[in-house]
Amino acid sequence: MRFCLLIFLGIVLGLASCKGPKKEETQEQTTAPEQEQDISAFDPALKKLLGDDTSGAFRGISLGQSREKVKLIESSEESAQLGDSLVSETDSLINYTISFTATEEADLIYYFTSDNKLKKIEADIYPPSEAIQTKLFNQLSSFYTARYGAGTQIDHTEVIWNVKQSVVILKKTGNEKVHDLQLNFVSMAGK
């Protein structure tokens, strides 16, 4: 399954590179809407995942931001109160875990370029049941459709939004016993 996603992303990257000469970007890329959305009716786990700052691509974080800015946002007092914990950090990524309940959590992985700019955000969400997976999928789909417009629905398990120089992918993963979700934000800008 991941191999198929890698092939898909490779094709999208290849097509994006055919659009002519690229101009040098000096500002951080933002995919934020002009106004924040109301998430008060969402599932409590989803509200905790999205956080209070719904600007930026995810949790107040935008693709293209510096590693230091991402760490500052994720280590804020609000994030600490939400139960975020740093799991690991390497030169190319930072991994956090958010615990919703004893059996429900999410892994947040931030990937960086060699010059420490955020190029990809991956949120792996582990709901405890298929019903909750479907509920979270529908709420996230609604949230990002309101923000970016109608996405391309691959089937009932995947939606893709093309946003400026990035792509947002929401996908149901797992099998009959495991009902996970994966939410990816991938920069299509060079590097």
C-alpha cells in the first residue's frame, strides 16, 4: 500500500516539475485559509488532534516553515496540555505522539529538507473502531473540503486536495481488525 502511495507521489512530483521554470521562494509557504473554522462539533479526539490553532496546514504549522518554528509550536504550553510528547528526532524528522485515551492515539511525523524546511507532515491516527474511523474520516474530509474546496475522491477510502504547491491526502488504512487513518500534507515545491 505504501509502495502505491510512493508511486502516486512520484507521478505527482514528476507532473509538477513539468510546469516550467521554478522561481526561488524566500517566504514560508502557507496553505492557511483566511479565517479559522469552527470545530466545536467535532469528535473530541479530532479537536485534540487539530488543536486550537486551525490556521496553517495542520495544528498551526505550515509547509515550508523552519524546524525551529515547528518545534516551538509543538512544544508550546497548549500542546503539552493536550498530551503531546516527543518520541524521536533525527536530522530529517521529528515524531510526536498524542494520546486521546488509553487505546486511542496519533503519531505526528514532520519531515524536513536538508536546509531544515518542513516538506511533509504525516499524521497516523489510530481510532479504536471502524465506526470511529468513519466518523473521523468524514469530519476531516468536511473540514478540508470547507478549507480547500472539493477534493478528488479516489473511492470511499481516500480524498486528495491539490493546494497551491502542495497536496493533502486523507486515507483510511488498516484491515478488518485495524481501522487507522492517515493524513498527509506534502510540499510539491522543489528540494
